[in-house]
Amino acid sequence: MEPGERSSLLAAIRKNTSRKIDFNHRFSLSYVDCGTGCGSFWFVDRRTGGVIEAPTSARDDEDTWDVRARQDSDTITVIYGPRDPVGAKCSSQHFRWSVRKFVPIDRRSATKCPG
């Protein structure tokens, strides 16, 4: 990613950051739209200003459809689904925040698609 692209992504993350604390008593969630049916989820550390991307799928044909977090928890649920939503089957996985990164705490399992 070029410096100009990083700069505009960071500006979009900051612009779309929730005004409330959404996760682990210190992070706010941000969703950045990247076009029709695509986007990325980010966490903004309210203490340091740091930005961390929510865990993404390793599969090229999948997107992150939703991220669910609670203010008083150090775990999140990430829901993944196919890029083509027709007949979509989704899966979810839980992650724990560990110092500077998200660590998976279980295997993916089938789940109802959001929306």
C-alpha cells in the first residue's frame, strides 16, 4: 500500500470510528466501506490512538461480514461469508485480544449470516 493510500485509509478509519468504547474497555470499532458489498473492520485504541484490523479470512472468496464485540470483554466474534451473497453460508470464529494482536480461541463454526 502506498503512503497516500495508507493516509486516506487512516483518515477513513478515524472518520468512521464509533464515539463509544466498544471493546475491552479501551477500543472503539470502525467500519470502512470499500465499495459495493465490501469493507473492513478496525479497532481504534482510545489510549494510544493505534489502529488494529479485525481478523480477516485467509480465503480469497470470503469477506468479513460482521464483528461483534462488548465493552467489558477481551473477546470478539468475527463472522465471515462469501463475496457472493446468493445462497450464502457464513461461519464465525472467536478471538481474544492478547497484548498486541487477536489470537483465535476456537475453530470456525457455521452460523447464521447477519442481516
